[in-house]
Amino acid sequence: MYIPFEKISEKSRAWIYILSENIDINISKELDKTLKNICNEWQSHGQIIKSSYLISYNRFILLFAEDNNSVSGCSIDESNNKLRKKLNQLKIDLQPNSKIGIFKENKIGFFKKNELISLIKNKKIDLSQKMINTIVQDKLSFEKEWVLQLKYSWVNKLL
């Protein structure tokens, strides 16, 4: 059952999808319909799952589900498959979640972990730059930690 993002529990689990390209308003509207349908139809073992979604920075899709330990792997796979089917129709690929989005001015560049560490060590990227934290686990961590300076992120621990 679709719940507006503002009303879904802070403990709702999060699943993050990184789109291969920025999407425009028309694609966003298409995805809105699909995502709302996914949320409205999401069930696990016959139980309705309260869920929501966000499209962030025209590049990330986040699905949220109030878990209560009732969201099964099969239901997660089904929602993933529905989203991937729509993205395939729109000719949009997904990037691996291992890519790290770093802000440079108003754009987001994506780097593999080793590339990013090298760029930081060579002072081409500064630890004060912001990143997208794709390891958030729930709505509360999304709201507090979705965008972080590198120096406050898990990346800093790798240096």
C-alpha cells in the first residue's frame, strides 16, 4: 500500500537504485506511476506492505517499506523485477551500488571505490566535498545521512 513519504515510518527499510543517467520530468512522471503501482501492489505472504518511494537528484530511486520483519525476499525480488522491467522499457540501465556519487558543483560524478581513494590521495577530490551515501538502511538514516561530506562518511575510514 502506497504511503506518502512524509508519513512512512522512520524505521522503514530502504532499497537504493542508481540510474545510469539523469532523468527528465517526463521519465520521472512515468516512473512515478510505476513506483506508486509497485507500492500499492507490494505484498509479502499475503500481507500488505506499507511502502513509499522517492526519486532523488533525478538519478536515484529509493523504495521504502515498513518492514516489521514481514518483507520477504520473494516480495523484494518481485518489486525489483517490476522496476527493472519499466526501466528496460524506458531504456535506462542501473549502475552498480558500488559506484560512489560525488558532488562537483551542481553535478554528480560516479567513481569506483579505488578510483575515489586515488583521487582523494592525489588531492583531486577534497574531503569537504559531498557524496551520496548509498549505504543508508532506512528512512531515518536517509533523512540524516543521504548527503554527507566525505570526511564524515565511511570513505574517510578507508584512507
